[in-house]
Amino acid sequence: MNDTVMKGFNGSERCPRDTQAAHLVFPAIYTAVFFMGTLLNTLALWVFIHIPSSSTFIVYLKNALVADLIMTLTLPFKILSDARLGPWQLRAFVCRFSAVVFYETMYVGITLLGLIAFDRFLKIIRPFGKFFVQKPAFAKVVSTLIWLFLFLLSLPNMILSNKEATPSSVKKCASLKGPLGLKWHEVVNYISQFIFWTVFVLMLLFYMVIAKKVYNSYRKSKRKGSKKSKRLEGKVFVVVAVFFVCFAPFHFARVPYTHSQTNRKTDCRLQNQLFLAKETTLFLAATNICMDPLIYIFLCKKFTERLPCMKGRKTAASTQENHTSQSDNITLS
């Protein structure tokens, strides 16, 4: 029992983590996500550089891409730290800076997914409407405010991780925080939860209406014998799919985990179980950097038109169409 009792972060006794999965499994799968995310987002960056920010949708997608790129850059620090391939000072850097940036970009991404869902909602409900919220200038202002708000929210987590780092204390990031730092960490957790659940509820409302519209459109297209409209409108559900797969599990696990970190009475075994649950669902959240490109491909026509692989396919389709047209003309003559 002397190794499994925890007396808070300032106490001399600690609750050691069951870190076999954290040191072996997670670094391996994070590495795969890192390389895949780097490839996909570098390609997306090249494409979006050539696309003007002419709509709110494009503005939100570009900001989501920036968030994904920054999140991708934080992964090597986490991988090396978790795999114990770097000095203990690297772990201190992860706790104080890169992990904070990781979470900041996660909530930027969550908020932007909500705005993308709202934009698609307006596009389907009012396809020809021109409200002020559908202007690129509005999207740029809102995106800037989101980045600024989450930066100011995250900055104290960096500043208040001000206790002296040692090889022992860096094993748990919370050990680097004083009482004020732990309190702020808990406050940020609840604000983050509020952001997620607000987006969650709004997204459900948006997609209930969208689903009804898609269903009505499907019935009409079925009567007319057309399936193209159904396929096009059905693609909009990729946004909600990415949101639920990547972020919902983590937010079910995060509150009890944070409570275990800030409450010295938490049982050691339970704390380790919550740690494993948090790390597993955090990995799902990190896969968002690979899932967001699905939104670009399925919903952004300008993006797919500039993809090198799609250009070749488009040229081939055009050539085949011309060839068919010429053959028809010969037959008719």
C-alpha cells in the first residue's frame, strides 16, 4: 500500500501510474497519426493556398486546417515524452507548453466544427440567403475572436505551472501546478466542457433540421428517379460524424479524470483507470487531424477540384465525355 497511496501533489507519497500502455502502445499509434496527419494536412495546406477566402465556409475550413497543423506539430513532443526517449526536461516542456497548445487547438477545432455545421445549416435552409453571418468578413472576425479567447484561456495554464520541475514531479503534469494553478486547470476544464456541450447541443439541433430537409429531398428525388441530390446533401453529415467520433468520448472521460487530478482523496486504482480512459479518448481526439480532410473532400468542391489526383480523374472524365459525344455524332450521321 505504501506505493499506491496518494497524498495530493504536495505530499511526499505518490500514486504511480500503470504506464505500460502509455509508454508502448500510445506512442506507436500516435506516430502513425502524426505521419498521416502531416501528409494530409500538408496537402490540404498546398490546396487551400490556391483557394481565395471567398465564403464563410472556406474561412472556417482554413482556420480548422491551421488548428490541425499546430496540433500535428505538438505530437512529436508527446510521442518522445511518453515513450521516454527524451530527457525529463522534455516532459516538463510538454506539461507546461505543448500539451496546453494541443488542448487549445482542440477546442478551436471543436468550435470551428460547430460554425461549419451552422454554415451548412444556413446553406441548406436558406441557400440563397445573404445574412451578415454568411459574409467572409464575419467569419474572419469570429475566427480571430475564437483564437484570441482560447489563447487567453490557455495562457495561465502555462504560467501557473510554475513549481520547480524535477525528474519525479514531471511524471504528472499536475505536480507542477500550485494551488492556484490546479484551481485554474479545473476552471478551464469546466469552460472547455461548456464549449463542447454547447456545440454538441447546437449541432444536434442543426442536424435534426438538416436531416428532415435531406429526407424530404430524398422522397422528391425518389419520385423523380434521381439519386444525385440525395448523395450530395447526405455528404453534409460528415461534419457531425467527425465531431462525435473524435471528441464525444474524450469529454465523457475528461471531467472525472480532472476531478481525480485535483482531489487528493481519489483512490489510486481509480485514478489509473481514469488516466487510461483519458489517454484512450484523447487519442481519438488527436485523430481529428486525419478526419478533418474528409470534410474538405466531401463538402468543399473548390478543394477537390484542385487536388492533383482529382484533376487527372476530371480530365479523363472530360476526355471520355468528348469521345462519347463524337461517337454519337458519327452514329447519328
